[in-house]
Amino acid sequence: MKTFGYFLLAAAWILSLPASARQSSDTITVTGTRFTFPLVQEWIDQFRQAHPGAVFRLVSPRDPAAAHAAVHFTAQRVQHKKEQFQYTPVARYALLPVANARSGYAAKPLTVEDLRTLYFKNEGPENAPGKAIVYNRREKSCAPVTFAAFYGAAFEDIKGKQVPGDDQQLLKAVQEDSSAISFNNPGFIYDLRNRKPVHNIAVIPLDLNGNGQLEDTEDFYADLDVLIQRLETSPPAGIPIEEVVLSYDRALDKEKPVIRAWVQYIQTTGQGQLHRYGFLATHPAAATVSR
């Protein structure tokens, strides 16, 4: 009877632990840049159909479990690589300047220099179509860091109003302010079902030839699939495009071989899911695993 009491106490203690502490040692914890999560979750779900015994847990970078994650997805240039880690490009993404659909900038083609002035000097270009308030994330994260770096600037140089939360919250803030402009990735800018820009959001078109007009060859933003095709086949130099990189400790190849199998799936069959979520294919040369 006393033994049974001890058993009940032990069971109660285990159930009182946070979920992260109750995980099986076989669980693969995954974290990283949050805007990649819809795609990453799809890769997990599809992989598990053929490997039902594989257990993955996708957690926010703010979750305490992220500190001990086995796999990381990073959507900005990796500056300091760890010698023992495997780094594999698994996708690419673009960043587009966006405006509230009621803003004069919604249909105003701008040059790269115009955009640099607008976002980093907080000044409108010549013949500015009206007031613009730049919205940026409060948190220093992959998208704003990448966007700023493309223009030779830093995250702190982006002028305007800071928004708490993730990239979806940033987009929502732009939807609610008719004078707002910002930037975001196509997976959030476009409705993934009808492939059109989401409510109250318009892409600020890029003026490629500098004539102040939106030519037919410059107008490829109305449909997500048309945009992806253009970015993969003839990407304009004025649009930031960056890699999504998966990384993990190579020691896990032996300790948890399912990770290696998952990476191989992502590099092959999983590439078929990229366009669905607004991502671009990796360069052919980057699609092989290199050590």
C-alpha cells in the first residue's frame, strides 16, 4: 500500500512538470525564424506520414525548449558558423515593400533609391503621393535585418513606428493604418488559397527602368505564382532575396539519424511544398548536402 502511495506521488510529480521536461528523449525539437513555421510544419507532417514513429516538436524561439532545440531554421545570413554544425540551404524567400491599399504608395512605382530614402531617411521621393509612416518590428529579427542589409543599412536605421510581435502582427498593423508602409515576405502578403494580396495590402511596385511608370514587364505582383515565377527565372536586382538555412549538430547523425532522413526529405520531395507557402526554390548548386 505504501509502495502504491509512492507511485501516485511520483506520477503526480511527473504530470506537474512542464511539457518540455516530460518530452521523450526521442523527440526532435525544432525552432527558428517564425515566418518559416507554416512550411516547416508541412515538412514535418508530410515526413511523418512515411515515418510515423518520428516525433517532432516545433517551438517558438521564445519557448524555453528552444534553447535545447536539435534543429534550427535561420532566414538571415549566417555570420558565424559552428565547426561541428551542418548548414543546409532548404529554401529562399523574397522581401517586398508593402503599403496599406488606401495609401498613395500602393500603386506608385519606386526606384531602389526611392525606397532607400523612404525607409531609412523617412523622406518621400520626388512627387511623393502623400504621407507615409514606416512600420517595422520592435524585435530585431531575420526579415528586418535582411531588408536593411540589402540597402547597406542596419536594423536600427529603419525609420518609423515599431510594432511588437511577429511578421504577421507587422502586416496587421499596416492593414489598419491608411498611411502605413512596411515590408514582408510573400507567404504573408498573399492569401495562400487564392494567391492574391490579402485584404488592405498592396505591394509597392519596383520601377526597374526609372521612368516613373509601371510597365507591363514590371507588373508581376498581382498573383503569387506569377511573382514566384519571375523571382525564380529573372529576379530584379532591386528585390531582396535570402536563403533559409537548416542547421544541426553533426553528432546527431548517429544519435538521432531521423534528423538526417528528414533533411534528405526536405531537399527532395519537400521542395515541392515551397511555392505553396510563397517560398522560392534553392539554387541547384545549394540543393546538395555539403560538409
